[in-house]
Amino acid sequence: MATPEQFPGLVVVKIGSSTLTTQEGAVDEGFISTLCEQVCTLRGLGHPVVVVTSGAAAAGRERLGLTSRPHDIPTLQACAAAGQAALTEVYAQELSRRSIPCGQVLLTRRDVVDREGYLNARNTFHRLLELGAVPVVNENDTVSVSEFAFGDNDMLGAIVSALLGASLYVILSDVEGLYTADPGSDEHAELIPEVHSIDKSVARMAGGSTSSVGTGGMASKVRAARMMLAAGIPLIICRGSRENVLVDAVLGKGVGTRFTHTEGPVHGSGRKLWIGLAEMPRGTVEVDDGARKALLNDGASLLPVGVRATYGSYDEGDVVSIVDAEGLEIGRGIARYSSDDMARVRGLKLDVIERFLPHKSGQPAVHRDELLVF
């Protein structure tokens, strides 16, 4: 993991498809121009910037003459291939006008699931930043398959932010931020300026995507915010079309919704962040209330006695998602038992487990050193 000291003031900004495209679905080159101008301003203020951009599929549909979003994978990937070229051209031209080099970085989750690949990706970002370039990042949808997809670029931006030890992650969206209710249907909905922890009430405020071109929505942004809180990196969700919004967000002028710990940055260890953010959960472990409190409040390991249920098929050493009784994800960690063994030992104390699995003597379900708690 990079540390904030390596690139002080580093900002990662993610732009959603609905913000990056016009009502007709074409790439909004005027928006990209204003965005690049803000990037130039921030660099002048001492803030290196990494851009995580959506919009490749939409740009590809325009370039290939398609009028609607295709549903088959080969056509979607063809759109992504054409769109990546179109997007990169626009970013490169706009940055070049401001004497800033641009470097395209395409990632799949396969690239960061492997620890060596994760570090190689970080080294590439490091060198681009050292050379004064603005990395422009997107998921490599031309080869990505569902098993290795990030799901949405909100999570991709979160992984890049943690990878580089960013000082701030900004999501430019088509909404002002997180509201108490859906502002489109509730006239009494109010913008929430700051969030310091994400509990069930905050999670319930987030709905799904309402955009015809995007795959995210407020729910995916809140999931990314939970990851950033665990990583100790502030995140701001704000409306991308607002004038000078990126600069204002970085300068702390109170735009959108800011997710941050009240006690300030508490960066987790590099290994824990890799486990929690980059690795894909292969299964799910549901815990009881006692285990939930021990994980959240005491920094404890997850013991088998606290496991209520296990879902999915996974091996010992795979990453699992840990959820409470209501299904809220509270962490991710490396399982010390396979799914079959976890089903056998759930709810049992360690001394009981030792009688029929002696080689697992004293083994927690997930050790705290291999656990990222959200």
C-alpha cells in the first residue's frame, strides 16, 4: 500500500456515466474539458489527481452507431473497446491543451486479486504520477467477465484510492449527495452534509440506480464509502455538473455529502485493506449479535461459536464476507475453515471443535490480523 506521505494531497475522482454523457447518450466533451481544467487547478495547488472514468460503453454505442444499450456480452464488450478509445482521445486532448500528459490504466479485478498483480498496478500508478501524468482509469470491460468484474466504478475508485493511499476520494454524480429520502419522490428529503459511520439507517437511505447509462446508484456509493471509512480515506459524493465542484470539494467548501471519521484518518494495514477491498469474497458468514459487537467494538477475532450460518462454497484461505443477522456486511476476512468445515463448527466452542478436528486446535473462524472491519 502507498502511504499518504508518498503522494501528499493525492485526490482520486470518479465520474459516473450519467454525469459524463449528454441526454442523447453521447460523451459530453464540454464536461470533460471543465473537469480537466479543475484537475489542472488542483495540480497547481499541489494535489496530484487520478481520474476514474465511466462512460466507455456509452461512448462506444455512439461511435458504433447503436441507438440503445445492447444486452449480449460480445456487443457490450465491443462497445467498451470502441468507447475506451473515444474517451481516452478526449481526455488526452483536453489534458494536452493544458500541457499535462495522460496515461490510460485499464484494470480488471483479476489484476488486483493477485497480490503480485496488485503491487504491480500500484507501481504503474506510482511511476505515472512521478512523471507528472494524470492516470485515467477504467475497468477493462473488453475482457472482464462477471467473476472478475468490479461491479461498478464506485468500487474501482475505492480500490484505487486505497491502493495509492489517497487523501480524498470524490465521486461526481448526477445527485447532490446522500439524502434522508429519495428527493425525486419526497419533497421533504434533506441533504445529509456529513456521515461519520454507516449503520442500517444510512444503508436504508440509499436506493438503486435510476440512470439508463450507469450501473451504480447511491447504494453502490454508500458501499464504497464504507470501504473508505475502513481505509481512513474521506469520501465526498457531489453533483458533477456544479461549477468548480471538484476544486470546492478538495478545498473543503462543503459540497455534497462527506463521509469521514470524527477522529480523523485511521488507515488500516496494507494487507487488511487488500483483503477487504481488492479480494473477492467467495462466501458469506453470518454472525450473532455477540460476535458482531466483539468485532466492531473490541477488535476481536471471529470465533466459530459466534457463527450462525455459512453460505456459498469456499476453501480455507479464501476471503469471506461477514454479515450480521440483518444481512449488513460488517467486514471481510480470510477464512481459517472451508465452507464444509465452517458448517460443522459453527456455534461450537474451540475446546469442542478440538475433539473432532484436532488439527484446528485454537483456530478462530477468521483471525483479527486477517480481517478488515467496516
